[in-house]
Amino acid sequence: MRITVLAGGIGAARFLRGLLSHLQAAVPGAEVTVIGNTGDDITLFGLHVSPDLDTVMYTLGGGIHPDQGWGRADETRAVQDELGAYGEPPDWFALGDKDIATHLVRTRMLREGATLSAATAALCARWQPGVTLLPMTDDPVTTRVDIEDPDGALRTVHFQEYWVRLHAEPAALKIRFEGAEESRPAPGVLTAIAEADVIVFPPSNPVVSVGAILAVPGIRSAVAAANAPVVGVSPIIGGAPVRGMADKVLAAIGVETSAAAVALHYGPDLLDGWLVDTSDSAAVETVTAAGIRSRAVPLRMTDVDATAAMAAAALELVQ
């Protein structure tokens, strides 16, 4: 079995951990390719940071901070403290010392002419995540958010500033994927979609994670044309995001924060199946009526076993 997953950061990484656990027990030899969001990538202190790619790599490789869900376990921040002492901004994005080593390797490879795909493969050679991790594109794509400041001034900020520094407190007026129109899918991305037996949208942010991946020309059409069934797992439970502030960016594109609304946002041209939480069982009828097979199961990723059961339910729904 070949499974292709369009992934954001924390939610996707935790889902993938459960998926791999299920496959190891039920489908030995299954191959998983992860197409990671790079719209969140940012340059800090001259270093190229790929938050979503690293979160997947660290989580599946056993190096993630277990409570945060991002960054390295047993981390220190001596370098960033020193940079702060020099007055070097920004002070709102935490880079740990171990994490900085990852960014140094990536940045050095990119400056020497390597692609982001090649740099990602080199980093994964250390972590052995058990999946093939591909960036959505090797071209620069940046997620930007239009906001209104308290004084009424309109401005555009990098998604990381909106999410991390501003905590998504200003209303997001518009989400833009700068550079997406000129980008191309990274090598292997379209092949992974075309040759998949199942395609999965994990419980990632539908706007700035999965949405960013689908904004790369050729990826949405490849998913829509794929012979494989496409199944999604709702990131919304009981009218609220499981984690993060997806409701803020859903509002920016006029989508209600509900399990049913997110399924309809993707639509039956992309989705064949959609899992909702048992608390949202009323959404099953709405989603099914739209032409998307749906089922209600527990979606809280409380531990690996619970997440493996979720992943099994997702595969069963479309198989």
C-alpha cells in the first residue's frame, strides 16, 4: 500500500505517528510519502527555518518536545539569549540550540545551491522518520496575512508573525500565498499523488497548511484527478480547532468553524471520505448529502493507540 499525506505541522505529525503505528501492525511494508507545507518557512537570523517539515521530521524521528509538539526535546536557548543581548531581533520566535543546528545545515546547503528537497532528504537521513518527506515545492512560497492594526492601519505580516507574535488576535482580512503562482511542485510530489493507493488530508489547518499545499499549481488538480480515494480527518471538534487558531483563518476565507463546513470547503471534487468526531455526529448527514462518505469516530489524539485507531478508521472509510 502506498499512502500520500498532505501535511502541516503538529496535528499532522501526531496523526502520522498513529498512522505509522497502525500500518506497522496491519499493513507491513506500506510506504508513506508526506508532502509538507513550506508556506510557513521563514528566515530568522539569516537561517532558513522550515517549521512544518521539521515538526514532522522530529516527531517521527523521536526528537520532538513532547509537550509543545514543536521544537526539540531537552532544548536550551543559549544562542538566542546571546542574540537578544546584542539586540538582534526578533525575540518572539523561539529557536533552541539543537534546532539551530538543523537550520544551519539546511541554510548552508541552500546557499551552496542545493534544493529544499535535497536539504530535507539530508536532514531526514539522520532522523529516519519512516516516511519519505517532501516539501510541497522547492520554490519560495510565503504565507502572508492582511490585518488591521488597532489604529485602523492596514498591513501585511508574515504568517509566523501573525500566529506566534500576534497570537492571531487581529482579525485576518485575507490570506495570501506569495509566490505560489510561480511555483512548481517539488520533484516526486505529483508522482506520489498519482501512484498513491490512498491520499490523506490529516487534521491540519485547512487554510494555511493543506490550503498552502493545494495552492501550488498542479497539486490540487493532481489530487482531484487521482485514481486513489482521498480521505480527510476534521481538525475541528465541537465547533472549535483541536489546536491552534484555525477559526481565525477560516473566517478570513468565509468558512464556518465546523467539521461539516471544512469538508464542504474541500468539496467532493477533492474528498471521497471525511471523518468527524463523535461529538459532531450530526455533521455526517450534511457531509454525506454533499457526496462525501462520512463517519463519526473519536478524533482526540490522546495517545498513539487512539491516533492509530483514527488512522485505521480513515483508511477503512475509503477502502
